[in-house]
Amino acid sequence: MLDSTLALARDDARDEPRTLTDLAALVDSLCDDIADTGADVSCTGPDSLPYNCAPGAIKRALGNIVSKAIKYG
């Protein structure tokens, strides 16, 4: 499952420009989005984590992983 999610992120990232992205803020936003669905999630980590990436692809990949973890425990 993880391999297929990472492959999907790589494919998505090919079409999306890479930008300096604050991964900590991206993960916080993802946790907020998932919490809005009623799931019990929490997020801990650094205040800032700059990384050059395709942010949409990373958010989709992490969202898929977290959603599967919530669904299947």
C-alpha cells in the first residue's frame, strides 16, 4: 500500500512544479481537514519544516496514508 501511494505521489509530482513548502504547515492543514470529517487525529512536530517539493502531491499522498490508517487501524 505504501509503495503504491508513493508511486502515485511521484506521478502527480511530475506535473506539479516544485516549490519551497513548509511541510509542518502542510501536515497541520491536512490534520485539520481530516479532523473536520469527525476523525480523531492529532499532529505533533516542528513549528516549521521547509522542503522543496510538489506540495499538492505530497498532501494527497499523506492524506491517503492517514485515511487508510484511520479506516483500517
